[in-house]
Amino acid sequence: MIIALSGGVGGAKLALGLSRIMPPENLLVVVNTGDDFEHLGLSISPDIDTVAYTLAGLANRELGWGRHDETWSFMETMEALGGETWFRLGDRDLALHVERTRRLKNGESLSQVTHDLCRRMGVGPRVIPMTDDPVRTRLLTDRGWLDFQDYFVRLKCEPVVSEVRFQGAGAAKPHPDFMAALADPALEAVVICPSNPFISVEPILAIPGVRQALTGCAAPIIGVSPIIAGKAVKGPTAKMMQELGMHPSAGTVAKRYAELLDGYVIDHRDMSQVVSIDAKVLLAQTLMTTMEDREALAKIVLQAADVLKRRKVNTRLRHRTAGDGA
């Protein structure tokens, strides 16, 4: 079993690569829900949908979000009527949000809805939200406190960020299957996908009990850097790092995860960062533009997991033997 912690596009790409080189039913993808919000009366889960569409082969590669087979009659009509169009919902995508909203209002959990919708789309791996409780990412900016989608989509990441909070995280409970998998002796690795650490991964880590379960996990934890040569492949990661007083680099991201990492994968172009990272570092091509790229990076991650797990097991055995001898 492999656990992948994922945000949207970058995490979805690596999850797809993993699903293609291992039995997909052995992959558990735990997805950030801090981006979730209510819009036009609908419950929208952007990261879950990006991961599901990607794993189902339905993702729009040009846009980086939504479906590839999309039409836009709803948005065109909404615009003609003077409605809100800053968050674009395609016609097929809209059907998913309508159905999710209906089921949630009828008492189903986000986990139940996600499981069934993924099954109907033919998704092989298990995709679960980090929690069934509401957690909302909010950003303090030079324009005041903003909900994440206002910052990310409506304002196109233009405001300057000075603080990030995860509203509701303190009262949320991690998904029970996530916690059970972390405690499972059959677990081979936890992969922190190349997602934005501040707004995609740290909402997951902010839920009580998650960090403790990860640090106590017997399987190795391997991170993949979302930064290549000081720049983010997609999204505002590098911009946010600068605004929060951090140098945008693979090494800086590694420091955010320092107490968790056993291994860390960085791009060849960041070789100079190796000495600053307190984990086993592997060099790879981390830019995933083709399916071959996704699979190649996934293979490197799994090979690292195998080596690091054997090392962890041997370390525990030595400690146990030393203890018995004492």
C-alpha cells in the first residue's frame, strides 16, 4: 500500500504515474479539502475533482482543471444574464457539483459521495478527502482576509500574502481510513506529492493527530519538491514563499517538512540544494509534461521507498537487539 498526500494538478499527475506502475487498488490518495467552497449554491471540491478527473483520464490538460470534453453553455448563459462567472464551471463539470450537493444535503458524507463518484468515473485508486469536516484555507493579504478561491481564482493570486490559516482544522478529524493506513504494517511508503506546501499539503498536516501519526509511521515518508530552479511549475508557490519571507527553493520546502521526511526528490537543476536538505536526496526529472514523465518519476519514488523501508526496518532491528542486550 502507498499513501499519496495530494493537492490539485501536481499531486494528481504523480498519483496518476503511481497508479500506472503499481496495482491501482493499492494506492490511497488523501486529498486536500481546504480549497473547498460553496459557489452558486453548489458544494465544490476543486482538488478532489482534479485528482478524480486525472485518474479517470478526463482531465483538461490545457487548462489544468476541469474536464477535457467540456462545453460552456451554462457559463455563456450565466454571463448573458449578468451572473457571476469568475469561477468557471463547464456543463459536464457542473453535473458533478450538482450531484455532490444533492447527496451532501441528503446526509451523505463527502467521503461517501467521493467514493461513489470516483467508482462511476472508473477511478482505480482509492481517493478520500483529508477529513469529512469543513476546513477552509484563508489568507491574510494586503487586501485583508480572503477565502482561498477569491485569492486564487477571482483575484488571480495578485494580493500579497502575509499569513495562512486553516479555519476549522483544529476541530476536524482526519479521515479514519487515512489514519488506519498509516498504522498498517503493510504500508510501503507515504508520498508527499509536488503540491503547494502552504495551501495543499499543510491543510492536511494541520488536522489534529496527522503529524503525530506520520512521525510515528513505520513506512518511509518521501517528499517531491514542487519547486524547480527557484520557480513553481504551476501556481503561486514561489510567489507565496517570497511574500512569507522564504527563499523559493527545493531546500526551503524540505525544511517545511523536515521532521517528517526520510527521502526527498528534487530536480537535477537543483543539485546545489542537496547539502541543505536533512534527508536522503534523490535527483530526478520532476517536471511532468508527458505520461512517460509521470511514470518515470513514480518509479523513482517507489524505488526510493523500497530502499528506505528496508533501512528503517534494519534500524529498528538494531535498536531492538541493542535493547535486548542491555
